[in-house]
Amino acid sequence: LDWPIQVVSGPTVREGDGLAMSSRNQYLSEAERQKALSISRALFLAKGEYTQGVRQTNRLVTSMQHVLLEQHLSIDYAAAVDPTTLKPVDLVNGPTVLAVAVRVGNTRLIDNVIIGG
């Protein structure tokens, strides 16, 4: 269609407990919401590992998966991708998006953080 579209990124707005704000959060029971908090914990754990020098994205993704699986969440994806192309990245050599999509009960939640930029 060749429409003149420009994507402008912005920071993720988070609730006080760290969960990314989403209209889908209303579908979570209290127990599910507690499990959903592992999403931001997983992302920020991996971001912290990056800050401490880990550059291999397979290690960062594995760390995120461990946190999510501890809560028995169904992972649709956990990935480290280029922010422009969304292609997988093996090493963090510039801006990289750590992204996850998980199912908490019947609710699918997504979240991401940018590292290396």
C-alpha cells in the first residue's frame, strides 16, 4: 500500500509492581497477576546480566525462560532481536530488544526491554 507510516518507539509504561500496563491485565485473577510479574522480572534479570557483561543472547534468553518457567507460564516466545528488522541477534553489539510473549491463564501478555543502546 506504500502508506507513509513512521513507527516511533517510546518507553513501556509500567504499573507500580512492574507489570507493563495493558488492557489485558484486567483479565488476570490475583494469582495470575502474581505469576505475570515474572515477565518483567525475567526481562530485567536479563538486562542486569547484560549490564554485568553477558553479550551472548542465548544466555540472556535462557535466563528469561528459566524465570518464566518457574511460574509454569506458557511461553509463546522469548527472544533477542534487532529493533529495526526484528531478526534474531546472536551477540549484543548495539541496540537489541529482549522480548517475551507468555500466556498467563487464558491471557496473552507481551513485554520487552531494550539493551545495548
